Amino acid sequence: MAFVGPGDLCTDMGLTAKHGLQKAFGTPEYQDACKVVVDKCKKYGKIAGFWNSDVTGKAEMGFHFLVVDDIHSMQEIGRASCRERV
């Protein structure tokens, strides 16, 4: 499996420093890098995985293992759940 953490990928590519994290996700360089991961996984018989709270379009792109909620999302859900009970 090749597992993409989008923030890590953008940072490693220098896109976060250049554009800021949120804008980096929309750059052609980032999109192309994601496509390369999917293409290489197909070529070598591996699974392409993707971790983010927003995985819109990733299955159609060719990612087959999707982790939808990251630790920050889970922490917020936990905090909200605790507030509701008080």
C-alpha cells in the first residue's frame, strides 16, 4: 500500500510553504502527485490509500483505502459529545 497523507505530501513537495496548506490542496502539482501515486500503485499491484477528512473524488481517482476522519476530527467529535452530556 502507498498511503497519502495530503498535508504531509504538500509539505514534502514544498507546496505548503509556497501556497499555504489549504491552497496547496488545489494546486495542479498536488493533484498530479496524487495521480502518480494511483498510477504507480496500479502498475505494481498495490493499494492506493488516502487519509483526510475530505476524500471527495478520491475513490473515482483510484484510491481504494480511505481514512475519512483524522485525529483532529475525532477529538472534536469527542469534545462535542462530552459537552452535550453536561
